[in-house]
Amino acid sequence: MLASDKGGNEMGDEKKKVGFIGLGDIGLPMAKRLVTGGYQTTVCGHVRRQPIEEMKSLGAMEVKTPKEVAQASDVSIIMVQNDKQADEVIFGPGGLLEGVKAGDGILLMGTYSPAFCKRVAAAAQPKKVDVFDAPVVGARMGAEAGTLGISVGGDKEALEKYREVLERMGKITYCGTIGMGQIVKLANNMCAIINAWVAAEAIAWGMKNGATEEMLVEHIKIGSGNSFSVQNWQWLKSMWTDPPPPTYYVGAKDLSYALAIAHEVNQACPIAALVCELAKKGPPKEFSRPVEKK
């Protein structure tokens, strides 16, 4: 096991054994923070092989199914892309719920619907397993640096058992009961996704009128139009390819979750609805470029 740059938890106990499923653009650097922080980490393949090999090279253990991940772990982190994938991982054959033990924890760290998170918590309760929704903000850069924002919903007292694991990856904001972490995360993503499209429209307008892209971006960074999207403009544009990477469509998925909830509570969200439809059609055409052939 690799040496940690943090000690044990406040009670002096050994570090928890952590399972991690969902080694994507953000999930992989999160998992790497854990294994290099001295946590015994167990992974299983979900989509791609390369992240598994990278984690194994750092000391992680590979197993074949989510059930085996849970059996080897005290807390299992789910970081797959959407409700459907998470449902397969948790409730499917050889799924996580088949392997959890009384006293274990499940951290739902991807962006899922609050209703799905409540369903997982209800299914885990008879097994005496803690469930938290703990989605993250801060993108790949925050995952690599361990500075993600983590909005957590679930039992506040039980959260202390998992605080050290979570704080290895970022800063916790406790939001309330199960599902509230997702509400707070979706509010953030509504801002971020809408702003990305607004920034693209404004910068394209400036370019059409003779300004350069670099000039516009650098000036907006120090002006009242500044935002995460502008500060990370090149990273944002890296997803605006033709065809776009699968992670691009996560934005439309998140807005769809938010709009479904808006319908339930009779909250008008016309701007989010417009951007959701635009996003489904692909990146802003002014900045979309063909994928480079390797």
C-alpha cells in the first residue's frame, strides 16, 4: 500500500477500504486520489480497460463484479454516468447490493435523479447500509487537485464515518436528507451549462464583429462576464468536437433531470429548457471542430 499524506481518522481507526466503480473523466482522478492517499482500493471494469490498468499500477485491486467490490470494501463509490448505468451496477445481477454488509456505506457521487438516490437508500436500509448522494463539482481539474465541491445528502451523524474519504477528494457541503445533494449539484449545473452556451454566443458575436477569440476570452476573464466556463475556456472547447465525446451529453442529461423536477414542482425554467434542446443537438457550431484522427 502506498504511503498516505494524511493520517488515520479522528478516532485513530484504520483507513476504510474503498470500492470505486466509474473510472471516467472525473472518476479516474478521484480514485487515484484515494489509492495514492493510502486507501486500499478495489475496482471493477465498467466501460474502458485503460483506467483499470492505471489504477492497478498504483496498487488498486481488480475484481469482476460490483458485488465483489462491495464484499472487499467498507464504502463503495459509484461514479458512473446516469441513473440507468447506476441501476445496473447497484441492482443488476452481481450488483453492489448483493455484496454489501451491515455497517457499510454507499456514496452516490455521480449526478443522478434524487428519486433514484432515495430508491437506493430504501433498498439498502434493511441491510443496515448507509447511503449518501454526494455528487461533485469542479470538473477533472478539481478531481486531480482534490478540490472538488461535494454536496452531500443523507444522515448527518452517519456522514462522519465517511468524512475522511470524502475530504481526500474535496470539500463537503452538507445539504440535508438523501437527494438534497443532487438538488444542489443540479442547481450548480444549470448555472454552468447555461453559462457555457451564453459565453459561446457572446464570444462568437465578438469574433463576428472583428475581435479575436483570445482577446475576448482574456478580457471577459477580468470583467463582469467572468465565469468558470470562461476561466476554463480551452478545457470547455475540448468537448466541443464533431462528433462530441460521450461526456459532452452529460450536460443535457443533467438539465433533463432538473427540468423533470421543475415540472413536478411547477417551476418555470424556460432558459434551461432552451439550452437543453440546443445541447442535445451538439456543441455550439461556431466552435465545433472535427475529431483529430490519430
